[in-house]
Amino acid sequence: MFPVTFESPFPGEIVRATVSDAVQKKVNLDKNLLAILCCPETKQTVVLADELLIQKVNVAIERGVLKNKAQKSVTEKLDGGLVRSDNKILYPVREDIPVMLIDEGIPLEQLA
């Protein structure tokens, strides 16, 4: 499995695909939307999470050990995520929709 990032043939769209023998996932976010999104708590910029981080998060979700900022267990695997510029919080992306709610943010210190 390896990540591939490329610009879509559709203007303004960024595509990150995970290529494996059986599964291919894509997170499509308009680059103009990505440019204006920020952390709802601190207003720091956010960037698209790399596939390795998403894999680590999904493993923690499978193990049932990941909690969001509201201290609720995260039970739904992520398609992708947006990482705050200080690398402390990940906001989920599900079905190409960024979930930019403070309580839904996932503290990344749990993965250490």
C-alpha cells in the first residue's frame, strides 16, 4: 500500500489516493476550500494528513483506544483528515467532508 497525491483533472481539486491490491480510497477536497479552512479553536491553518497518519489513526480506532476532544470514543474509521499546523489535532474527513467541529478534533498525542 502506498499513497499517491495528484491534482485532479477538475480545476481546483486535490486528490489523495491509497493504492493497494484490493482497495483504492480517495479524498477529494477543493484546494480553494482547503486554503480557507482553519482550526475552529485556534484559527491555525490545517493541511491534508498523509496516508501513514490516517493508517495509524484507523488502527487506534480499530483497537478502541482513540478519543476525540469531547472524550468520546472514535468508532468510525477515517477516509482522511486535516492536521492543525502545530500537529496536535486532526480533524476527520468523511466522504470528502471535513468535520471542523472542536469536539470532533482528535488529539494526536494519543498515537505516541
